Amino acid sequence: MRESSAPGQVGLARALSKLGICSRSEGERLIRAGQVRVDGQVIRDPMHRVVPERARLEVEGATVSAATKVYLALNKPRGVVTTRRDPQGRPTVYELLPSDLPFVGPVGRLDQASEGLLLLTNDTVWGARLTDPESHVDKTYHVQVAGLHDPARLARLRAAVIDPETGERLAAKSIELLREGSRSSHWLTVVLDEGKNRQIRRLLAAEALETKRLIRVAIGPLPLGALAKGAWRHLTPAEVRALG
């Protein structure tokens, strides 16, 4: 029988994440490697129950406590991944951040080929609120597409499509023509209020449209603005409140 949890208890790996020390997966690795002590005792079980605010935690020999809350906006370049360590050796967003920052994790994802506004934080509660499907926070994208020759295709995209591979219904909150270029290139403004995997690319592919570029330009009321590609900044307290 599983032992009942005391109020405020969470698994040790989750506790390290909640305190902003490291990601949960990195915490699991450190715990299994014997690099984490709880009240002086080495613990190798990532699910060991602790109250984060009360336990005396040591990681790699150093006593740790809750990190100062950090909220960042980054203009992610294309070709960069959002994982901390990439088995394929691809560049990561963490290479764009200074080494003296506390651990931060991405709030949602942008795939390797996508670019634009990415939020990172060590405030897991704030991040979870933003990514909760029930929050319906708008994400706005500028998307360059090839093959949009028939106006009827745009109407079908607005009405939602069915992914031919999975049978999943894919829909955007809104799709507008941003800029009409040549027959081989148009720009759309696409707004999502949900976060399915590769949703825009799959939505367009269902209508035989190629996504040439995909740039996230806003999350909720927060625009990417003039933040240079590869640059980052701290969010202001007002921006944090507006998003969360």
C-alpha cells in the first residue's frame, strides 16, 4: 500500500524543479547518481517524498534553497532546440543565455525549424498556468506558406481540417492573410489558443501547403517586439502579471 502523503509533499525530483534548481529530468539523473542528499542522507529514489520548503537539500555537495524567480523572453533562432542537452549535438537555447542565471525551463515549445518568442522561467506554477489547455492563452504566429493558390484553401483552413494521418481535428482560432507575395509565397497571421504538437505545420500540410517559415510573434498580450534574433531579456513585473 502506498504511504499517504503529508500536506505539501512532492517527489524529490519534482521538488528540485519546483525550487528552480534544475529540470525534473535533470533532477532524476542527479538523484539516481547519488548526488542529492535530504537532511544529510543520500536519496536515490526520485519519487522520495519531501516538503520542498522544509527539507534540507544538498545537490552535488552544495546546500540549495529556492532560487529567485526569473522570467525571460527569448527570440529563438531557427535551427536551435529548446532542450538543455541534445543527444544529436544541435545548438540549444541555453547556449544563448548567461551561465550565471538560475535554472530556467521553457514555457511550451518551439520546434527546431520554428523561431520567435519563447518564454523561460523557474516559476513552475506560473509556467503551468500559461500552458494549461484551460487557460486558452493566445499564441500569434506569422507563417510563410507555399502553394496558397486557391482562395478556397484559406476558407477550408479557417473552418478546420482533419489530419489525414491521425484523423485528429486541427483548427486555429483565426487565420488571416498578412501579406500576399508571389504565387509561391504568402504570409499568414495564425492565432492558436491550444497547443497541439506541430499544429500549424500539420494544419497547413493537410491542405498540401508547405510551411516555409514559422515565427511566433506574441504570447497573450506580450509581443516579440524589437528583440533581436538570439537575444533575451527579463520580463517586467507588469508583463509577468499580465501573462499569469
